[in-house]
Amino acid sequence: MEQWVTLIQDIGFPILVSFYLLSRIESKLDAIHEVLTTIKHL
């Protein structure tokens, strides 16, 4: 049982942080894309 807890701590936490950061970056990339397409149409 301790092996499972250690495995979740070692792998689960970095995966959670990675998904959080990717979701934050995705919203910023969408905003950048929107600005670039606006500039393109000017």
C-alpha cells in the first residue's frame, strides 16, 4: 500500500501541476492568436 501512495505522490502531483500550467498557457495562446488575427485583417 505504501508503494501506491509513493507512486501517486511521485507521479500524480507533477501531472496535476502540468495540466494546470497547460490550461493557463492555453488561454494566453488563444488571446495571442486573437490579437494576431486582428492585426492581420488591418
